[in-house]
Amino acid sequence: MRKTISIPESLASELEQFKDRLNASEICTLALRREVKRLKALDSLEAGADVERFQLERQRDGDHWEAKGKIAGIQTAVRLGYRPLSEVCASVELCTREGLPVIDQIAQIPGVIELIEDCMKDDECLSVFTDDYAHGYGLGALEAWDTLHTQAGKGAATGETNSEINSETPNR
């Protein structure tokens, strides 16, 4: 494809002196390519700023829902019962160690995903934040688990029974 480019007369007369030493077509091509590349870089910077802002907002929102999930995990840990709670905690520890999504692991534990979904509905959590919420839920359950074990350890040292310790654990 050929295009005609207009240049001012003053520049044309200056170019005339050097016509045997310069290729105006090649110079224009290189200059236009450089300008297009610069404009594309500018566009990508602007898009990059939007993407970065979106990512920061997404991270902030994800952190919010993870915190909400953690509260729900603490509050419902007692309702899980010993075995599912121990499985949730083992899953959270595995996922944290391996860098895996918590939701994939704890969704396999009977009854847990239903509890999480109920809590998400109560908190009006959007489905896009399910992973964040589930991760927080697992962390909350783990915190409750650690608290129960600490209390059980104190009970063993003082002679209290598990039922006495559990009756002192507040149901939130």
C-alpha cells in the first residue's frame, strides 16, 4: 500500500540538497513506526493503570471477604463437629503449604460446603469471592481448632474434662 505524505515547502527545499544521500521514504517509515510504537506503549500504560487499579480493588475486596469468611469459620467451627473440623484444618494447612485453593479441598468434606454457602448468603458475598471467603472460613476454623486444643491442654493440666471446656467455649 502506498500513501502520499505532504511536507512543508521549506523542508522540501532543504531535502533537495541531500536527495542523493537520504531516502525520505525509509526515514518516514522508521519515524512512523517509532511513533506508532510509542503510542501503543502509551495506550498499554493507560490500560495497565486500569488493570493495576482493578487488581488492587480486587485484592482489597478479596481481603474483606476473607476476613468475613474467617469470622464465619470461627462462629460455625463448633457446629462442624470434631471430625469435619479436623479435616477442614488439615485441608487449610495442606493448601497453605502447597499453595492450593482451599475451596477445592474443603468442598470434599461432607457438610462443610453447605455451611460456607449458607454463611456466604447471610453475608451477601458475591460468588466471585468464594475462594477468598472459603480461605478465610478455613483460617477461622483453624483458629477455633487451635483455641479448642489450647483449652483442652489447659484442661488436662487442671483436671477439667472436655465437656467442661466445651461448655465454657462461647457459641457466637
